[in-house]
Amino acid sequence: MSIDPRLQALFAKAEQAFDGEAFVRGVMARIDRGRHRLLLAWAAVSIIAIGGLSFLAPAVIEAVSMASSLLPVSLVEIETQWLQQLLAPINSVAAAIAICALGIRKFYRRIFR
């Protein structure tokens, strides 16, 4: 019974010593190249985002100032001064937004948990 020479060559190649250090160095070099590319990509995205935000800064500042003037507005006008002060934390646009956000969060958690 004769053994196929190609099969013998394949087994001979498999019996060669494996250089583990070279393998580890190669893998680490590929990981470092990947990290370097990822770092460059994040740096480019960050620079573009900062540039875009610098153009949007006046609009964002205007929106924040409008929101800050709108948030403390009372939802219901109360004539009695002490009752108005007492209910001020829950009688505002900010409180309505916060209650809506909490409701959406509870709804989301109930569905996706």
C-alpha cells in the first residue's frame, strides 16, 4: 500500500515547529494598526463635529435661551400667592416635560424589559 506523496508533504509541513512569538507579534501589529486607524477616524469625526457645532452655536444659544425663558412659565394661573409658590415646582412647563419624559421611560422599560 503506497501513501500519496502530497499527503506526506502536507503532514511533513504540519510537523514543522510553530514560532509562537512571531505569530503574537504579527497579531499585535495588526491590532495596533486597527487601533491607529480607529483613532484617526475618531479624530476626523471629532474635528468635523466641532467645526459643524461652531457654525450652529448661535442657533443653539438662541434655542437654549428660548427654552430657559419658557420652562418656568406656569401652566395654570393661581391667584393666591402662597398656593402659587407651593405649587410652582409642579405647575410649570418644565414639570410637564419631566413627567412626560418619565412616562416615556417607564413605557420603554415596560416594553423592552
